[in-house]
Amino acid sequence: MPVFATAFPAKNGGWEMEKKSEWKLSAARSASFPEPAIREWLERAEKSWKGKEPFRPERTDGDGIRVKMLYTKEDLPYGTVPPEVRGTAWKRQGPANRWRSAQPAAGGTARELSENIGKSLDRGQDTVCFSLPETLRLEDLDLLFPPGLLDEYPIAVRDDVKTVPFLWMMQAWAERKGKNPPRIRGFVGFDPLVLPLQSREFLPRFFPVYEGWLEAVVASGEKFPELRTVFVDGTVYERGALSIPEQLAFAFAAFVFHVENLRKKGIPPSDIFSKTVLAFSVGSSFFPEIAKLRAAKYLWKLLAKAYQIGGDVPKITIYAETSPVNKTAADPFVNMLRSANEAFAAVVGQVDFLHVLPYDRVLAEKTGLGERIALNTHHILREEARMHAVADAAGGSYYIESLTKQIIERAWQLFLEIDGKGGILSLLEKGEWFETVRNRKEERIRSVHTGETKLIGTNVYRDPKEKILSGEEGKGEGAEVLLLAPRPPEEILSLVQGGATIGDFLEKAQIPDGLLNERLSGRLESLLAESRTFIKEAGKLAVGLIGFGDPKEHRREMDFALSFFAVGGFACVECGPVREAGEALGFIERTSLPVYCLCGFRKVELLLDTVRKIKEKGIPAALFSTGGDGKLAEAGVTVIGEKSDRYRILKGLLEKIMEMNGNEA
């Protein structure tokens, strides 16, 4: 007899629990639990609080957004979910959340590019997405767009100033097709404002580029009614380390700048709205990034109302890319996790086009693996997680809806302030933008150096044994940028028809200040590169860690020191437990390292005695301590802690060691 039958004997053809049991189903159904008051919950939470920081049930984050520990229905704005933040995916037929993958194919020639576009489509990409080669010419478009391709897939081209001659090239190609040109939809995107946003020196060169872009956009609008060509590049504001409300405010200020200039060309606002794509970078802050995308939808409707667009407001189209600024060359596989997290947030936020940056984009040597995993991220979210079947997954979340409302209010206030100062171009001309970006970017990079902002595998949890890979220097000071040689539309069309390449219309310049495009880990990676060079020449770069007292007293400090010095590429040699200064001195004399870190600040007198003996012996080593009082600092010991500037301290230490090594040579 089965064991279940023994426990619960069958009677009358069914199962019956033993009579001993006093449990009654009816009693369970009628049971109720008193709902605890919020105050009671907070009191118990405070009693159990074990965090390093004081217990704060409510705080304001760096973006000025109020964040609480516990959210209830009372935190739901307006008592419901405004339809404006949902977009349209939640009420349309077909896939509930249809986003398109926009992983750009590349190629030096038209044939190579065409082959790579075909490969991406074979692997499941659902857009004709590619980067524009400078060698591209009119006759190459027949190779890129074979018959039927554009009827099945939309175009997704996000590039730089090369898009302007490409739009004229597309028009000439469509004219060659006669009465039955292919259906061209999707977007071809470039925001001319990105040029002056990178450097004030580009401001005089901006106006001819902008005029050329306006002419191309107007002409393309007449030729390709389904193609979006007004591209507002909001990714630049995330690269500039602006807060989420500021990113939205500046993006919509840029949009208004484009709207006003296109209106002067005779294009009504409703047509401009229907031709626009808004682009945003999605960073690591999962929930705020979802709220940012939802807030963008609301602000879009608010701006349409301001322009008195009646009837059905054209749907907002959002292009998103995973953030480039937080990607690292140190422990680069962590970039996969970062991009997957950011892609998930973008999908929950209901973007229309999504570009997942390959994990190895920041490396000097790239492989096809990065591109493959980036495209597969879309497939995982769509086919395995089935996010395409979920309409507005974040809708109704008390936390996200509260964040969304606050971001909307803050962003709109900032937008009005920008507009009151004369708009985005006025801020560029007065230099306010550049001052803001310099301060914010330096502050953000400093937060990485001090450990306040964590970059896993770079400034925290770095593996000292990991091989240091070469990072891409790119996009810093001295990087190349393309500009447009001013020409009237008739001349451009004539040159295009005569076989001119995209590169024939371009001029090249250097970015004098690359701060806007600097990655957060850039300086730490430069430090690692210097360490790698020194190790090749000198053989090793090591720090001696000396643990004073019992292991339980110094182990945590030694682990911190090991992590701290690993940030700069320093290996560590451990010694401990040490209970007398002589033991520490013996270790120092045996190893003869240029740096020693004394761990166990509770044994201050023992540490001071060790320092005195080191100096008496005339040992020229640099001394550090993982904590301690002012006496250690007075004795010439550098005290490091959680908030110490790793870059400044370790770069200075490396320079000192290199100087000592040079003197010995």
C-alpha cells in the first residue's frame, strides 16, 4: 500500500484526514490577521536594523528624488496609473511589448556590410541595422537593400554626421526605382547638437552642419513618409553624468530646439512629432531607469499639449542603448551582467528599439563573441523570459509609480528653467553646459575613485590574479570627430549621382576635451596599464600586508587592504599574525618590498613601535595603515579607509616606486 494511503486511509472512495486533527478548513477560511500599522512596521524594522548607516525610513538620493523603505497604495500617484506613462503597448494587438533589436552590423566595404547585415538577420535580428562606412556610394545601396528586404524589415541607422549625405543618397536611390520604390520605414538618426555639446570649440562649425541636416530632414520627410529622421540624442546627457531628471530636461530642450527650427522650414509640429525618435542611455540603477523611460512618455504628451497638437498625439518612439560609461576593461565579462540588467530595464520601460552594447566594446581587441552575446540578450528576454508577452510590467508598482511622478515633476521644472534661459543653444553659447558637465563628470569619477560608486571587478572585488587586458583608449582628448563640409542640396545630389562616397562630404577634427565621453573606470584602467608596464620591466609590483594581533582582529582589514591595492594592479604578500615588532621587522627584511601596509589598528602602540624600528633601520619603504588615530599619520604612515581616493593614492605610490626603481637602476 502506498505510504500516503497509510497516513490518510481512504474511505468511501475518497481521502479523509485522521480524526485526531483539529484543523478545520472552514476555520482557516474565516481566519484573519490584523494589518500592522506602518508605524509599528518601522519600529520593528529599526530594532532589527544592522546597516552601517543610521536607520532612515526615508531619504533623498543624489537626483533629488525621495526614496522610502516601504511603499503603500497611498504612494500611488493620483490613486491609479496614468495612461500617459504606459505608452501604447499595453492596449495594442499583437505582442504586448514589441521592441526591436538594433545591433548595428559593420563593414569596411558595401559587400562586407551586406554580408554582415544578412548574418544578423539570420541570427534573429528584426531590423536592417548598420553603421555607415565612409566608402558607401549610391550604387552600393542595391547591394545593401536587395528586393523585398525593406518591405519586411525597418531600417535602424544611428550614426554621426555621415547620416546627412546618406539621406540624400537614399533619396537618389528611391528616385532610380521609379514609380514603385521600396517601402522605407524605421529611422535614420543623428543629432547635430551632439557636436557643440562635446566641445565649445565646435559651436561655430555647428551652424553649417545643422543647416545641412535641416535640409536633408525636410527633403526626406517628403520622400519617405514612414521614415523617422529627427533624432534627439539623449544618450549624451547620461555620458555627461547628469541626473535622470536633468537627462530628460535637456533631451526635451534639444527636441524643442529642433521643433522650432523645423517649424521655420514650414513643417507643422504634429509632423515633427511623428518623425522623431528620442534616444536614451539606460544605466545601472534598475528601477529609476524604468521610471525615466515611463516619465519620458508623460513628458512627450505634456509637450504635445503645449504645442496644441489636437486629436491623437503621435506615439513616442524611444531608442535605448545600454550605458557605455560604466563599462570596464578590467574584468570585462562583468559588462555582460551590466548590459543584461540595463537591457531588462529598457524592456520593462517599453522602448521601441534597443541596442545592447557588446561586453568587449571597451577592449582594444574585440571578438565576435561580444556581438553574439549582445544579440542573444534580446532573444533571452523575448523567447525565454517572454517579456514580449507582458504589457507594462512595471505598471501599478507603488515604488516605480512614485519615482515616475517625482522624475516627471523635477524634469519638467528643469526643462522650464532651461527654456527660461533661452533654450539649450543659449546654455552652450554662455558656457553653462560645459561647466555643469565638467563638475558633474569629475564628481562622478571621484565617487568611483573613493569607492562610493561601485564598479565590480574594478574598484571593488577585483581579482588580483586576473590578467590585465588592454583597454581602448578611444574617445578621450584628441579623439577624432567628423564634420560636414557645407554644400547646397543641389550640389550634394549631383555629387551623389556622380558616384561620390559618404566620405567625400566629410571633414575631420579633433576633440580638444574628451571628458564628456570618458568612461568612469578610464583613469583606473590607465593606472593598471602603467602598473602592467612597470611589472614587465621590473618583474613585480607588490605590497607587504602585516596583520597585527589575532586573525579575527586583523583579517577584515587585510582583506580590505588586498582589495584596495588590487585596484592599482598591486599584488600582496601576507604576513601574520604578528604580536611583536621584531616579527614584522623580520618579514620586512626578508621580503624587501617597496610598500608595507600595517593591518590591526586596534594595536596602535604595537604599530607605532614597528614604525619606529623600521625608521631606525633606515628602511625606505612606504608605510600604510588600514585605520588608526592621528599618531600613525604623525609618524609618517598613510592611513587608508573605505572612502580613501584609490586613484590618487595608488597613482602617487606607483610614481614613487618607479622613481625609486629608476634611481636604483
